[in-house]
Amino acid sequence: MAYHQNHDPYYGAQYNSAPQYNNAPQYHQSANAYSPEYPPPQPAGGYPAQYQEYDSQSNWDTKSIQSSQYHGSQAHLNPQYEMSQVSLHNAPPMPTMPYGAGQQDYPPHRPGMLKEQSSTGWSVAREKLMKRRSVRQVQLQQGNLVLDVPVPSHIVPKHLDAEEEMTKMRYTAATCDPDDFMRSKYSLRPFLYGRQTELFIVMTMYNEDEVLFVKTMNAVIKNIAHLCSRTNSKTWGPQGWKKVVVCVVSDGRNKVNKRTLQVLTLMGCYQEGIAKDSVAGKDVTAHIFEFTSNVVVTETGEVSNGACPVQVIFCLKEQNKKKLNSHRWFFNAFGALIKPNVCILLDVGTKPTGTSIYELWKCFDKHSNVGGACGEICVDTGRGCSLLLKSPLAASQNFEYKMSNILDKPLESVFGYISVLPGAFSAYRYKALQNGPNGKGPLASYFKGEAMHGGGANATLFERNMYLAEDRILCFEIVTKKHEGWVLKYVKSAKASTDVPTSVAEFISQRRRWLNGSLFASIHATVFWYKVWTSGQNFFRKIWLTIEFAYNAIQLIFTWTSLANFYLAFFFLVSSATASSNSNNAFNFLSQGAGQNIFEVFLKLYIALLFVILVCSLGNRPQGSKWSYIISIILFGLCNVITLWCAGYTVYLAVPHTLAGWKDFPALVENNKTFREIVISLAATYGLYFLASFMHFEPWHMFTSFLQYMFLLPSYVNILMMYAMCNLHDVTWGTKGDNGAAKDLGGAKKVKDENGKEMMEVELPTAREDVDQMWAASRTALKYKAVEEKEHRDAATKQSDQDRNSRTNVVLAWVGTNMVMILVFTSTAFTTWVNTHVETTADATFNPYLTFLFFALAGLSAIRFFGSAMYLLLRLVGL
């Protein structure tokens, strides 16, 4: 056939209509030849004949197989002029990693010019490709625009250049809502090829750069290669890649990072000049690119052969509609069509280890009642844990993550209900997510928050905050699903590292959504705990889950009162250790009686800090008041240092200092109140951290991150909780929506051909060398690091932040000045100084400032009287 003989879709005769493939399935023979039933039934008994399994002992790229017969999705083009012929057999060989190693550029570039030249080269190549596009007429596929276009010749695998999925990228311009994807008769390659998808992996991103994208994508590719290496598995093996589909969903075409698109270009999963922003007058909602890629790309543009092919769906949403909408494309549009067994959720920037995805899948395979699972998410600490040394904030989060994975997740997994499976790395059985016949169920509740946060949504503030934690709602709905007995599991062997905020403003903004969402979602789960009794869980599981809900209710009460509890702990520990009646004052090493003064200063400092945080939280964004928050964090940390010193000193005094004192331990507990109330409680808390960490053979965070966590602990309680509660009205995900389309891609118009048949008229790239040159330009652009640009607020936001900050500063200066005066002149430290240096008196009402105040007021009154008398005198003399 000429099409395959020349390997060039633009070579040869003028196509006025689609050629007929006699041996193709019926629904591929013409544009409208799908069977009336949609979606068409998948082939029974496995894959089509032309996709039979390879020899299990051979490498996938050492053999060729029959050409794909699925050509119905191919857009047969009607060229307006003859193109140059380029054969894939003459394509350059696949470069090995590192690409271009050992080559030197000559003459050498001047510093600062590399990035400019690489960017210019890419822009020139793109402009040339766009200008050389020509108008083509293509057939509609079930009334939809679907194009199969050749990928750059550099990435076509040897001996597989006849395979459509590895030589052509499929582009679909979706003009529907994700819920209407199947009703609009769109399709995907894994479905058309009749493949059963065991694992469906989604990677959601917003504007993450190429470094984060490559980190996650290459980790996923490594995991798929591991699945293919399990030759003794009944499910996996050399052809295991056919059972895995990777779906990348980018939230907003104008928001996506251009260098990330260049990485996808090198993989063959994206091409410039193909996408359209409207089809037959309908706005495109999502650009869907499909390709089975066999290359691995690094962040610097190095390209190498992959260990196995990877089926990739790249969904580039036209508008920025947030992460929930991205998941709706994944679950309701793509998942509903290919019906996977297990869905894996990943955020771009999260890096699973080489076997983590298999470990998660194995949990579902071993336990048929597991509806969801999560692995251990840990902080990406950098090379040699350098991030922990550079950033106390990152170290404190590392400790927090580790203790959650050591204490909380295993406990919840034993009960069978994990309150939250982190969206950054978790897995769900697709069957467990499905709604019931009445349309209610896990997915319906999960996506309820998307519409709820719209401007015209009729929802209470409680509901809108609750659905900020949509992953918690999903977990609750799965476990309490009617007539089904699903449980949630924690898989410690499935690990993934992720980046955490290292700036105070970013950290506070992130935790605001987490805290508000988790608080109200926990209240919801606690109030409706009885739903577990209408689920399909067995009787003993229901009892077990009821106990867990009671435990969570107690935890919820302590979360609600955490601000008061922390202050009271500070007050009682420090006051008891610095009491004037205590001869063993904790600060006697400074001077006799210094403890009382220190206690008074830090007590009032603590109260003042709460006031400052309250004022800042009510009106300011963290980005606009970062220094106020940073100073408050440091001062809160000093307050906790004082608290820990007093607690440690109290413990030292309470415990016996000889071995004989420890012999009668029951009597020690019974008779020594301090030992019973403070020592045991502290040991049960912090001693438990050490014990549990050593039990799990992961004690290192106790030595690298514990001190940083303790220093920042008051800020976790006071600053984060205060800011979250003061901003309950903010129910956004922290990003601005992009509600308009750019309309810069060009549209596809409906026309009729010579036979009166409806066709789609589009502009497409015309020369293969343009596509190859675009691929080379993308690779070159990635070789040079982009200049790091700091995020700048727009003028309106910056002005608003400045105005709010100025207002806050004025309020703090006014109230703060008055509070300082009150605190200073009413303090016992000032009274002691007066008794020592001014006058000794037993009268508590005596205060030198009060004397100054009386005389000052009397003087001012005298001046006013003198002025009034002078005025009368001048009137009497006629002046």
C-alpha cells in the first residue's frame, strides 16, 4: 500500500476521500462506519491478532510485528501542494544518553547568551512551522475532529516503523464537558486496540517546570519497566506495558510551562501547530494527544531509548479549572471509556521509587476488598539531606511527614479506614469509586466541590470548606458505601518523595486549605459516622470502625482546642518552674529571682504575638506580610525554648537521682505528683516518637529534624490555625481561574467535498522536516537552563498587599504602643525596680508613672486654664 511504502502521509496522490481498508474492523472503514452501539464492543479473549504477545525471552525492540490495521482514526489529508518526501528508513539514528556527549561547541558562547540563542532557535523553528502549514480537508470521526500525524523521525523505533501507535500521534479536539465524553462518541487508542487496562496513572500539573515533570515521568516509566520485567507474573511480563496507560492532565493551556511542553515534544506526545481552539463553531475544552512513546528525556534534553514503550495520553485543558476538573477528565471521561482496574493518582513533582506502583497494585491484587491505598510520602531532602540543613521549615515538615507515616497511617490501616489518601500519591480500585444507580456515590461526592466553589453555587461556608478536602470526603464515601465492604490500606513499601514549601508565605497558604478542609471534613465524618452501619461491612468491621470514629472525635476536640491547650501548657510549665516560692528556680543561674521576670516578659510576649497574628490573618495575604510572620515564628520558637527548658528542669527535679530511688517505681508514681503528671506524659509523647521510629528502623529524622520541629511547633498551632480560621471565607485552591480561551490556534471549519460529504478544513504542518526541526529545536532549548524568574505579583495584587500591610502596621503600631505601656507599667518587674531604685512602699497603687501621669495632666490643665484666662483679659482691654 502506498501509504506504508512511502511512510509519508503527504506523499503521492491527492486524497479526496478516505481509502478503504478491506481488512480493517468495520468501524474503521470509513468516517461514519462505527457500529450503532457506542462504545463499540472490545474484542473478546484478549488483544487483536496483530497485537499478539512478543516472545517472552526477547527484547521488545528486536522484533517487528504486523502493521496496525486501525486506520479509521487517521485523518486523510487533501494537500494543496506537493510536499518533499522524507522516508523514515533514512531518519537519523536514535541518540544515546547523554545526547551529544563529548561534542564541543565552537566558537564558545559568551556567558548569558546560551539561553537566549536556544530560545530564539525554538521560536524561529515554530514560526517557520506555523507559516508553512497548509489548508487540508479531513474526514470527521463520529462528527469529531481526530487527526493522526507523523511524529518526528528521530524517535521512531527501529523495526517498528509500521506500527501506527509508535509512528503517529493521535490528536483529538474535545468540545464537550468531561462527563459527556462518551456520549459525544470520542475514543482513545487503548480502547480501539481492545486492550484491557490494569493500571491507569494520572499525573496532574498546573505550571510545573521541566525538572519536576521529568522527575515524575521518568519515575513512572521506571515503574512500568519494572512491571514488564516480572516475567513470572500472571498479569505482567514483557507485554505488561499494554496494560498501563499514563495520562498527563495539564490545567490550562496558557498556564502550562513551555519547557515542559518541549519535553513532551521530545517524547512525541505533543506537537506545535496541530491543536485547534474551535471545531465547527464549538469551543475546544481539551486538546488530547495520544502516543506510545519509547524514549526517556532528561531535564536537559538528553534523549535515550526506554526499556519499554509507554502509552501516554496528554490532555491539555484549554482553561484553568483546577485539579478537581482535571480528575474529572481522568475518571469520568477517559476512565469511563477504558475501564481500568486500578487508578494511580500522582502530582507532578512527586517521585515514586522504582517499585512503588507495583507495590500499590499488589495490595489490590492480594486483597479483593481493598478500595483504596496509599504509600509513604516523604520529603525530598536533596542530595545528602542538604535541604534539612538549609531549611528548618523543610526539616520540620520532614519530621511531621515521618511521624504521620509511622504512627497515624498504620493505626488507621489496621482499622480499615484511612481518613485521607494523599492526592499526591494514592491508588483506588475503579470499581469502588463508581456511583450507585441513583447517581450518588464516591465520585459524585468527590466532584461536588468543583461546582460548589463556583460564584453562583448555593452552598454554605461549612460545605465549601469541607469540600476543600475532597480526598477526605472520597475516603469516607468509599468505606461507608452502601451494600459494599471496601477498606483502605497503607502500603509502607510504596514510597514517593515530594517537594515541600520552603518559604513561609507558601507554607501558610498551603496549610490554610489543608487545615480548613480537614477540620470540616473531619466534623462531617464524625457527625455521619453511623453511615458505616448501612454499608456492606461485616459486623465486626462495623464495630471496629465505630471505635475508630470515636477515637477521631476525641482527636477532633483536641484539634479545636489546640490554641488554648498550647498556651496553658506554656503558662503552667513556666510559672511552676519560676515561682517565687520555688527555691530551685529554673533561672537562678542568671540571678536570684530572675525566673519571675522572664516568665512575665515571655507570657506577655506570647499574648502580644497572638494579637499580631490575629490582626495579620484577618486582612493580609502571607505574601504581603511575610516578615511579620517570620519574626512571629522566631519569637514563638523562643517561647517554646523557654517552655522546654522549664519542662526539662522540672523533670530533672522530679526524677530520683540515685538508683535506689527508682527501685520502688509504683510508690514513686503514687507519691510524686510531678513525676506522675509531667514526666510520664512527656515520656509517653516524645519517648514514643523515639521508640516507634526505632521499631520501624527509621530513626534518622529524630536526629536531623526533631529540634527544628520543636522550635516551629508553636507556629504550627498558633500561626497556621489562626490564619486558617481567620480565612474561612477563602475557599479557593490558591490559584486564579482562567475563564477565557486565548483563541490563537485557529479553528476547524465544516465544509463539503466534491461528493457533498461533510469534511473538516484545518491548517496543518506540511513538511516532515519542519516537524523534525521543531523536535531538534526543543532538544536544544532544554540543553540550557532557563533563567530563574521569581514570581512577581501583578500591579493590582501588589498594591492591594501594600495597602493591607500599611493598614495592619498602623493598627499594630497604635494598639501595640498602648499595650506595651500597659504591660510595662503594670509589670512586677517595673514595681521591683521602683522599690529598689526609687521608693519602697507597700501601697500597691503607687507607681511613678501614675505620679507622672497625674502631674502631666495637671500641667496640661494649667496651660489650658492660663490660655483661657489670657483670652478673657485681652477681651477686657479691647484687644
